Amino acid sequence: MAKNITSPAEDFSRWYQDVIREAELSDAAPVRGCMIIRPYGYAIWERIQASLDASFKETGHKNAYFPLLIPESFITREAQHVEGFAPELAVVTHGGGKKLDEPLVVRPTSETIINYMFSKWINSYRDLPMLLNQWANVVRWEMRPRAFLRTTEFLWQEGHTAHASEEEAREETLRMLRIYADFAENVAAIPVIPGRKTEREKFAGAVDSYTIEAMMGNGWALQSGTSHYLGTNFARVFDTTYLDSNNEQQYVHQTSWGVSTRLVGGVIMVHGDENGLRLPPKLAPVQVVIVPIARNESDRTRVMEVVDRLKVGLKQKGVRLEVDDSEGSSPGFKFNYWEVRGVPLRLEIGQRDLEEGRVMASPRNAPGREGKFTIPLDSLEKEIPDILERIQDEMLEEAKERMRSRTYSVDTLEEFREAITERPGFYSVWWDGGPEEEIALQQDTKATVRCIPLEQPEQTGKCIMTGRKTGNRVILARAY
């Protein structure tokens, strides 16, 4: 276990904070509930941005930017929307030393301001579909902040689209959910359960909300991305209409979807261990670190000649690489430094390695002596990309195995109540309850309905709360 990092088995919450501090991902801001994202933490967010942004553009979406300040009257137009966000709003009442004629809300989400503009930009069916996304910050007054997971200000992307029909909009809603699920599994190496939110848990103002739910290292759930079918709710409020091919006015059907910097927290909690952060290669800002080891200046010259050549060759292969040739620090200190930061692969090169024609490799997902192996120098540039791919696959499989082993099926509330305390995880149960049953369940067990999985069994069973016959199974878990 790394110095200054609590064992996750001993105190998972403290371990999480320790990893963030020691890996230099973020720091507390002077304003309660806000965080300062440090360069390494922001570099991880940039990798998330780059991957998702490419997927959005491949599916026809274009980036735009909308104002941070929104007239308060916009927020209050949609009843469910204002009711859902009212407790979290930050409101500006003064500007330029004077009281404003109308208070301005600091953006909690952008459905209202974007609909205001959609009503100006959309006139005909030829203007549809309109597919927009923005990378932005939002503010929601958080009562129980936790770095990356819940902060008063956070970074995210929010997609907003307008369509001619409900069918098109619903297809878009699920298309974006699949993009999120694909990113989670194939880039972040995090297996997820795609599903629909219950009425109580859906986004304020949506007709239907969909989610991807991930299991953290302690068995708790993290909502890792959401996609919403908004119907015509906002279109009716802002009179967002178009002239169809029959020359008749119709309301547009809309979607919105987003992920945020809480994904960084998810990566920490899914992959991290007692030695710090572990990053899947596709997401890691630094995929490979080379640590040259030299006993004297003569050794150093020979070692660095080889290291410089390898650095050029690996970068040409697209490998994101750092060479730690800093002076004044021991090899052990450097090993620990990069291990805490979760770099997927460390290469150690000394004079003896050169004489033997090989390099010592230490994969971060298999720490310790037992995980080390050697790579022939003459094939290193060819082998490294394959090794990184293998580490990526192993990390995903490890996370999948955790989810499989900690997903349970129970048939009664009594069974669930007893099990969730002893064995945190995902619980699949029959469900036919409503908001009242969900509130009762949460008060009783501190667990919530995470989602109604898109994949459902063909048989039926009895709801654990109402006893009614149902064909729906849901996932229950404690969640962040």
C-alpha cells in the first residue's frame, strides 16, 4: 500500500480522497462545494472530451456555446423543470452595482435558453434535425459535495437536438445512450447497465430518461451518463415549431443528453487500488513512462542514447509517453510517483538491461514483482501497442468480473434489506412500485432504483414492495 493512501477496504471514502490528493487530480476551492481541477486531473477530462467529441461529430452533431446566465423567467416556464431544479439554483440579483430588473440564473442546464434560440432558428422541416452539443460548466448548489462526483460547479457536455417526429427523437435518445455505453466500456474500461429511469428518478421536464449505471469498487452505483426524450414539453413552452411538408405547423420533438466530470470520479473508484490511481491505456494522458537508471555519467550517456531513440519510435507509433530523467530523485521515488498516478506501463532501462538486450516492464494493473516482465529491446516499439491493448482488455475484464460477482437476485424485501448491508452491490428484483414505494425503500434501506434495464426477462414475478405481478426487473443499489 502506498504511503499516505488509506486502504480502500478500510475506508473507501477516505481512500478516494487520498488518491485524488496524492495523484494531484484536484484541490478544494475557496468557495465551498467547488473544486480546482489540477493539470493531471484535467488531462484525464481532456481525454474523455476528445473521445466523446469525435463520436458526437461522427453522428452529425455540431458544437455550439450558449450563455452562462439565463433569465429567471425562462427557468420558470416549464413547471416540472423549475420544480426539479429550484433547490439547486444560484441566482444573480445585482450587476454593475445595481439591482437587476430581472434576476439571472447561473446555468444549471441549458434546455430553456437553447429552446429560446431553437424557436428562432427552426422554421421549416428543412431545418430538422438540429443536432447541437456544448462543452460547458454548470452550477447546482450542492449540499453534500464530493470531488468530481458532486460539486457546486462542474464541467460537462450537454447535447440538445430537435426532430420532426417522436420516432426520430426516441431513436436519437437511445443512439446517444449507446455512445455513452460504448465509451464507458471500450475507452474507460467500465462495464455499465443501460436502462430507463423511473418516474421519480427521471430528469425534470423529460418524458423518459435513460441512464448507464456503473458499479464502483465498493459495490455502490454511479450514474455515469444520461439521455432524455423531452417530447414536446419545452417546445410547447417556447413555441418551438416548424412548417411540415404539408404546410402545417408542428411542435418539434426534442432530446437532451450529457456526461460530466463525475466520470473522472468513476474511473478512480472502478480501477483504483491501495497504491493509487490505475488508468486504462485509452484514457491515460501518459500511457508509458520510461525511467532511465544509471550509476554514473558514463552509464547515463549510453542509457539516454537508447531512451531517446525509443522515445522517438514510440511517439511515432502514437504512444503517449514521458521520460522521467529528473535528477535528485531515486528510482524508487519515481516508480511510486508514476504508480500513484496510474500510468499503465512503466519501463525501466539501465546499463545492465542494455547489455542483456532487454527492458524491464511493470504494468500498473498487475503491481508488484509478480507482474513484471521483460521485453527485447529490438522488438519493443512493435510490442508496446499490443501490450497496452492487453492491459486495456484486462482492466475491462477485471471490472466486468467484479460486476458479475457482486450482482445478486433476490425475491423479497426482507432478503434485500439483510443482504444490502452485508454485501453492497447490484440487486436485480421484480418491481412494480411507484414514487411512494421508492421513497419507502430508500428510507428503509438507503438504496434506490438505479434503472429498469433495457434487457428484460420474458417471465414474470412479484414486486418486492407491492406484491403485484410484473414483467419488470430493476437494479437496486446504494449510490453516489
